Amino acid sequence: MAGIPVADWDACANPDATLFNPFIAHAFLKALEDAGTVGGRTGWSPRHLVMKEANGSIGACAPCYLKSHSQGEYVFDHSWAEAYMNAGGRYYPKLQIAVPFTPVPGRRLLVRPGAAEADREALLVAAATELVQRNGLSGLHITFLTQAEWNRLGTRGFLQRTDQQFHWRNAGYASFEDFLASLASRKRKAVRKEREQALAGGLGVEWITGRDITEAHWDAFFTFYMETGSRKWGRPYLNRKFFSLLGDVMGERCLLIMVKRGRKTIGGALNLIGGDCLYGRYWGAVEHHPCLHFEVCYYQAIEFAIRHKLARVEAGAQGEHKLARGYLPTTTYSAHYIANASLRRAVADYLVRERAYVEAAGEQLTGLAPFRKTSAAGEG
């Protein structure tokens, strides 16, 4: 990213400030590289695609990586890799257009707006697939892209995959109590009880953003991040340096929700603030308190979104437990170009069944939403 002009990249990635997505911004992707969390021996080798116009400016680009494994993607293809390798194929390396370690939906084919937008996207995709063919790679995987991109790639022969996350949607609520009023009575009481339990014993919550975030805050948060990461997946993907760099280059987009017991900070969550969305990213605590995770990651995020008039909260991958807290099932998308014809046929057949399952599960879960049947959020 250091060799790509910031203004040119961001003109493609975030041309509309009201829809700003921090994860595809030049600053975020460069911070990952500068911290050493990608590149080197991490298995994420940056191979960013850049399409230059005749005048030297960038007309389209994509965050692209040569991958030697399938870790940190959150769209799981381990079974594809195993089947191909058992048949004598070489699945790795593969090409991945994605934001490393970040299951946040958004644009992945970053095309500068204008009359030639469709042509630029087509050229970008053609270049990516040609890279696969020229280098003998097993395929190209574009993960957590938009539905519109997914649809267009489907017409170009990409295999289409879906999954599910849970997002909270702001129906114009004036306050958290206003949001609670949209819930069914039993669910409303359950949320209030959880919030009371979470902060029992004198715990307090603090929101910290921008220049108010100090290195001491990052030190504390990194301890929480490591505690959760070590329990969940053995080796957390991000290092301490990354968070300092993130604070330096995108501090105004960072929201730390920190929990204190007296003078001691015992837990916290990191969120990133987009143009119309609050993105929940990481959470951890060094003490166990009932329902504290729900309070910090879900309810506090909702309060922040309401106060700042954000359209939604995206609280990360998976988690059906989010449904009872007002987060509704939302389809996510990925597209896959697989070079080997036999593997492509097998995966295509599997994805037909998987898409049907994801759709049915989403409909069923939506029917279990906690909203009153007459509320706009519930009907949505």
C-alpha cells in the first residue's frame, strides 16, 4: 500500500463520505502491512490490483493477497482444499480479494465512479482471473463483497456463496428506551435484566474516541484482545503495533468502549465508525461478569448508534444469540473463480444446497425476531 497514492486509492474505495467504510481505506490496509500482520511469513502476501488510466491516475483497485492457507478469512473453504489436495491437486497458493481478518461486508472491486464504471470493473475482474491462470493458482476468492458485486460476478461465471450475520438496524429511534419499546414485552424485560446484571457491583462504562485514546488505553485493550483471541483461536491475528498505528491514522474512526471496576479497567470493545454504520470488531475482559459481553458489544453499540444517528450496527460474524438483542439475520456474499473444472463442478453443486440452507435459516430466524409484530423493525 505504501507504493499506491493515498488520494487515488481512497477516491476509488470511499468516494461517498456518507457511506465511508474504514476497512477498505488506504490507511487501514497500510496499517496492517506496516504492523507486519500481513506480508512476510504470515501467509497473506499483498498483491493489490491497480488499474491505471492513460493519465496515470487509478481508475480501479482491489485489496488482493496471495494466500498460502485459509486462515483469517471467515468464509471457510477448508473442505474444498482438502478434497482437491486428496485428489492430487495443489490448492495453495490462491488469490484472495478481501480485507484480512475482517468479516465486514462492503465493496471489494473498488471502482472510481463515472461513465466507465462498468468497464473498469470488468477489466479489474478479468485481470484478476488472468493472474490466476498465468500463475497456476487454484482460484480467486472475493469475500464479503456487496450483493450488487456478487450478482454481476455471477453473470461472469463466478460461483456464488452466501452466509449470514446479525445486524442491528436503526428505525429512527430517539433513545435506547425508544428501541426497547419496539420489542415484545418479554424480550424488553429480558434486555433490561441483562443490562442490570452486567453493570452490577459498581461497574462503569466509558466511551473513548479520537485524540482521547492514549497508548495506555491501547495497552489495556490489547490485553483484553489477547485474552479473548487466545481462548478462541489460539493465536490472535493482530499485534500490539497495529492498534497504535490504527489510532495514529484512524483515531477519529475508533470507538473504545471500556469497562471499569473502580480505578481498574477490566474489559473493553473496539468499534470502528463508518459513514452510516458502527462496526463492532474485538472484545475482551480479564474478569467474568454475567452479561457484560452483551452490554459492551451490543447494547452500548446500539446506544452509540442511536445518539450519533447511524443507520446500523454490524457486530461481526456469526452469533445467533444476537437475535434476542435486536440484531436481525443479514445475508453476506462471496464469489469464487475456481480454475480446475472438476473442482468447480463439485463446489458449484455444493453451493446450490448451501445457499438454500442459508436462505431457509434466515427466514426461520427472522420469524423469531424479538420485535413487536406491529413495529417497523419487526416487519423489516
